[in-house]
Amino acid sequence: MSNRAQFATKLGVIAATVGSAVGLGNIWRFPYMAGENGGGAFLIIYICCVLVLGIPLMCAEFAIGRKAQTNAGRALKVLAPKSAWHIIGYIGILASTLILGYYMVISGWVVEYIYQAIKGELFAESAAEITNNFNTFKTDVFRPLVWVGALLVINYLIISRGVTKGIEKASNIMMPLLFLILLVFCGYSLTLPGALEGLNYLFNPDFSKIDGSVILAAMGQAFFSLSIGLGILITYGSYFKRNVNLPKTGLTVSLLDVLVAILAGIMIFPITASFGISPTQGPDLIFVTLPNVFKQMFMADMWAILFFVFAGVAALTSTISLFEVAIAYISEEFKLSRKKASFTIMLIVAVLSILSSLSFSVLSEIKLFDMNFFDLFDYFSANILLPVGGFLLSIYVGWVMKKKDFKAELGETSTLLYRLILFSIRFIAPVAIVFIFLSITGIFKF
Ligand code: PFF
């Protein structure tokens, strides 16, 4: 028995890992992508990507973490000593920290909107004013940073308590809350006059819209949404007890993540259709389009509060997991207490968040590779580090790691399932990742 921290229960494992997977990506990216790219047809392709690529790669990360029983940075030093494979862990630590640099800022915007909704200030007279309010807030120097500060404190309070008492306990409370809000909202949406039209937009299969670039987009979304390639699943895997079955956990987490993405669409599109507003994606969907629609609804304030609390909880459980990668690393490598380690990483993320928040105001003219800090952190982490990390991960587990070790980590699994998982990690994942990388960086257009 190791004396490392562990998630106490299997439910805690699922709550924390689903907490990481379910984030803003499920709310503002997936539903719109599905709606615009063939509805039901996109959904089928997305689910195939999750099954064929997502679950095997999740198993690969979990297996590394649990076998090595250490943080993402050291894991491959333990499993493959005297080699350079530990670069996978370093890429994960860098990527997850950079992602926090902009994800915390957007999470802060969500908290501002909870605050405004509670105060009843969210709903300006006209649509133009709502857009204007968002832009004024975003370009303010101090106000967005106040919320980043508040979120840093909340993350600190949870993470510094440790894996079981902090991360697991918070996830056990927040994830049921998240599902509850989502279900209440969906129930309401489905009673609206535009329900059918909304569902049609999301589900009606249109195979003519499917081409190579749509398939690559679906794969990219699966990686992003399942938090693959960032060292998160290596870190969380190192907290799994030996009785946790990895493929089953991967399947459960993925299905719940897909379910939330679909339910988010069922929540959003009937509302936009009913009030005659066309859906958008990205920050504008939740900070401009939805306030415009909520405004017209019966008990507008209540729905707005519920929605932004939902988005805030989804974001918070994701930021906790992004933080944990670097915190586990520096606390174990530099023998720092959890509190000190958490504080150090929070300071680094505070600096990154200041840079990206100010990209909308005083630093807007400062550009690197033609991007402001906010866009740079996003581009460099999601488009470069994530695919490179994912590629190396699949090569290591598929071709270098001892097969018997990998099989032993998977737990009780049929030989057929083991072979399928290994086949995907060895052949399908590396090829798919190379194509995604070429496509998103624009090196090659499909
Ligand atoms: N999986 C979460 C989401 O979809 O929002 C968290 C996350 C993972 C955010 C990876 C960003 C990212 F690049």
C-alpha cells in the first residue's frame, strides 16, 4: 500500500473526473458545433471519436498515473528511466497551466454574471445595450480581475485541503448540483413553443455537411472535452485505487460528458428558437445571446442565476483539475506542503490571468505571433501542446510501455477489449492526432 493520497470511493473517482471533463467546452462549443455541422450526423461521428479515440487515450493516461503512483512530471521518469519520455508530463504541466491563464478569466466573467443576475442588473433594455455591457465589462481593467482573484481563493480553499477532503468532496457535492440544474432547465426548455425547432437544429441528421474537416473538428472536440493530453488524467489516475477498472471508468466518464454536452444543447436551442434569436458559439453565446433570451422569459432573473451557477460549477471543477497537475508536481518534486504548492501555482496563474484579462484593454496592442496574450495561451496550449502531448502519449503507451504492465493496469478486461484499446492507441490515435494538428495549425487544409 502506498501512502499517497487516493480518491476514497469509486463514485468520487467518477465525480472528480467527470468534473474535469465537463466544462465550458460542453456548454458553448459542442452544442453549436453539432448544430452547424450536420446535427445528428455530427453526433454519431462525435460519439464514434469518443469511443474509438477518447476512451483508449483516457485509459493510457490513467494507466501511466496509476502504475507510476506519482505526479505527471515524474510518472514517466519512473516508468521509463533514462529516457526522454517524461517530456509528456512536462508538456501536460505547461499546457494545463497556460489553459488556466485564460480559462480563469472566462470563469471570472461567469461569476460577474452570477453577481449581476442576483442583483437584477443583467437585463438592459435593448440587445445592443446587452452587447455593450459585456464589452464594457470585458475591457475594464480591474473588475474582471477581482473575480479572477475570488476564483483563485475558491480554488485554493478546495485544492489545498487535499485530494480526498478537497477535490473529491467538492466534486461529490458540485457534480450532482450541476446535473440537477441541467435537468430542471431542460425540462423547462422542452415546454417552450420552439422546442421542436430547437431539437431539430441539434439532432436532425444531415450527412451532406460531413467532410474531412468536420470529422477532424469532432476529434479535436473529443480531446478537449475529455481533458486528454494535459496530464490531468495521469495525475488523477495516480489517485485511483487498484480496484478501479480503467476502461469502465473511461466509458462512464465519457458517456456522462457526452450526455452533458447533449443536454446543454437541449437546454439552449429550444430557448433561442422560441425567442427567435439565432444561436452563436463561444463567449458570445453565454454572455450576450443567452441574456438576451433570458430577458424575455418568465422569471428571467431566476433562470439567469441558475444558468450562470451551472456554468460556474462546470468551470470550477475543470479548473480544479487543471490546477492539480502542476500542484501535485511541485509539491512532490520540491517537497512543498500542499498549501505552499497551491499558493505558488496560484501566483503563477494570477500573473497569466492578468496578462490575458488585460489583453482586452491596456495590453490589447501587445502581440506575439500576431496574437494577444489571451489568444496566444489558448492557441499554444490547445493547438500545439495538446496534440504534441497526445501524440507522444499514444506512441509511448502503444509502442514502448511493456504490454503486460498496460494490461495489468486495465484491470479485469476481456482480451478482445484490451486488443481494441491497444490497437487504437498504437495505430488510430497517432495518425488521427497528426491530421488534427496539421488541420488546426493550417499547415494542411482538408
Ligand atoms: N474539459 C474541460 C472543458 O471542456 O471545458 C476543461 C478543459 C480541457 C478546458 C482542456 C480546456 C482545455 F484545453
